[in-house]
Amino acid sequence: MLKPLPRIIISGLRGGSGKTILSLSLCSAWKNKGRKVTAFKKGPDYIDAGWLAQASGSPCYNLDLFMMEQQQITDSFFSHAEDTEIAVIEGNRGLYDGMDHEGTYSTAELAKLLKTPVLIIIDCTKATNTIAAQILGCQKMDTNVPIKGVVLNNVATKRQEALIRKAIETHCGIPVVGAIPRLNHNPFPERHMGLTPFQEHAEISNSISSINALAMEYLDLDSIWQIASEAEQPAEKPEAKHEKSIIKNSSLKIGILRDSAFQFYYPENIEELEKRGAEIIEISVLKDNCLPELHALYIGGGFPETNAIALSENTGFKDSLRSYVENGLPVYAECGGLMYLGKSLVLDNKTYPMAGIFPLVFSLEARPQAHGYTVIEVREDNPFFKKGCILKGHEFHYSKVTDIGNERPDMCFNIKRGKGIYENMDGICYKNVLATYTHLHAIGSPEWADGIINCAIKYKDQN
């Protein structure tokens, strides 16, 4: 029998209901009380996960029922939470929102899988007793979902709070464990993808201090901890079955571009490369003039558009990258990394030259060009994946390709779900470089880390 693991899932009735503020408040408050907190984010998300890591003081891990198998989720969750005192899981969208009318892949399904109590935060704007009706509806929708408490948000007056508390406790039989008033100031600035990434926020400590104060004043932390402590405990430690096929090589050096331009990395992806023996070398395109000696390079997503001038002006780094690519360096790039490897990025009728590995020209649009889960079939030879392999990921970007060059570039992915680069294709290739709009999660797609390691080994042996 494993030691008890207090844990709680924060959910709501819709997106924008206050889940992130509540999750951050709990993580910060318990951390400041000397508790060891591990945060998780349900669904494909980098920005909220980044803030949760800042608030908890430890990496935030993602749990996704679409990209990962159920056993992979339970293995990842219990292994990453093994040494923590409490796990806080932030859900996404509404409690029952999923890919269909049955709520497949919803936060509710994750709560049932991990046998974790649910704390609902609900917007109380211009409502009283109807709030209880909404909570009751969630309880009746699926009686197997362990809804154990409610936090009220955007409360206008003490009278409104008292009426809602009485209605919920009378009709729903669960406690109200917090009431947050309508705030005059949002401590977390927002942009088109949600919160502004913490890497671009100048006053991180002030924002974290604000939500810590919010938790101390408006949340019943002891009652919420008690709810979390009542979670059913696992009978035994789950096996990490996906580790059986791991290839070990302790002399590989794999670079990642990490700065305010490229910041979207699942910590699990980095961990899976390290488990296979790789040494991770962090590199900044905004500060470094050239690449160090590497055996492979991984470029994640981010916001190259907010750093377009600096990226275009660092010609030394671009020259170094092109030289390594011509020499066969394996490079894997996602979304923002794909944009950087293109010919140019057009913003407000100005053209910014990028690395020029591919002949693609990108522009940034006012609305999302793709948003959601992807399913890709590997249909052509490429450096990283076997033909016929099916991979599940996600895409979310405002950029699009406006010019593919004079010749049709090689693409190795057929898009079965999603949009890709163009004409239902993704995964553009050149030599040992593969770039895609799709983000993959290394636990759900172990082929990803194996592919990078295999390519790195071949490159190292040849050089």
C-alpha cells in the first residue's frame, strides 16, 4: 500500500470561470506554508502549466486523456506525485466538456480515473439560488464523479454569498469552502492564447504574492486540504511500462532552444530524453551567437512573432544552424520552431528573415488558424518515425503558411485530424530536419523520444 496522497481537481462550468486563479492560489498558499506541492494541468497547455510551476515551486505535468492512454496517465501521475504532500490538478473548460456529447476526455473522466475529489469554482455574477441548481445538475449528470466542494467566484456582496452558501449546502449537501469577491485588478495579464506566459511577465513575484494573499483571505485552506486528504489511495505503485523499451546512451548532447521566443516544452518530454541518457543543453537564440557542439536539437513552440526583430537580426546563430543542418545535425521543431526554420515571418506588412531551412513564408493572423487535437499518420520516410506510425497530438497557432516556395516541399505526415501545414499534410523534412505544427507529448508518444535518441546516436557515430 502506497503512502496516502492528498489530491484535488479544480474544475468549473466553463472556460474562464476562475480555475487557474484558484489553482495558483492553492499551490502558492500551501507552498508558503512549507508544504511540498506538485501541480498538474489537464489537457494540452503550456502557459497555465508554466504559471502553476512558478506557484508550486516544482515542474507542472500534463495529463491528457486524448494524447495518453489511461495507464500512461496513472503511471505518470503517481510517479510524479510520489514524493509530494499534495497534488493540485487544474482541469480545462467545463467539468463535463469533452470531444462529444458524452464528454469523452473531459475533466470528469480524469477525476474518475484518478479517483480524485473535485472542487468546483463557479461564477456567481447576478445569481443566487440558481448557482445551487447548476451544482446539483453537475452532481446528477454522473453520480460517479466525486464533487466534494464549491468555491464561489465574483461574489458581489455578503448577502449574495450567504444566500448561495445556504442554497448549496441545503440542496447539494456539499460545503462551500471559499468565496472570492469581484476583483478590481487581474494579477495575470492575458493575451490571445490566454494568460501571458510567465517568461514575459516582469512582475512574477508580485502576481504570485497577490494570489497567495487571495487564498489566505478568501479560501478555507484547511477544509480544502481535508477534502483532498479523503481521496482514495492506490493499492500499489503503478508500473511505468513505457520505460521497458528505453535506449540508454550517456554521451549524447541534445540542445533545446529555451528563451522568451521558444518556451513551450512539456517537462515530460525533456525527462524522457534524460531517461534515455541524454544531457540537455539549453540555448538562447536571443543571446547566443552560435550553436554549441550537439548531437541533436529540439526547438519547441513559443512566440517567435514577439521576438521577430531579435530573431531576424541574429545572423550568426542562423548561419551556425544552417551549417549544422547541412552537416546532418538532427533537428526536431514544433509550431514556433517550425516558423523559425522557415524563410521569413511577415508581421504588419514587414518581413523578418528567419533561419531559411525551409522555403516557407509565414504570416500571423487575427484569429486562430488551427486549434485542437491532431491525429497524424507517418506516410513517408523521415529521420525520426517509422512509416505507418499513428501519433496523437495537438495544434494551436495564429500563424499560417502564405508561400511554400517554387517546389512542393517534402511532407511526411498525413493529417487524419487537424489542419497541419497545408493540404492536410504536416511534417516538413530536409536532410535530418523535421518540423511540424503538431505538438507531441512524449509519454503518449514514446516514439518521439526514441526517434530523437536514435538520430542523435547515428549523427554522433558519423561525426
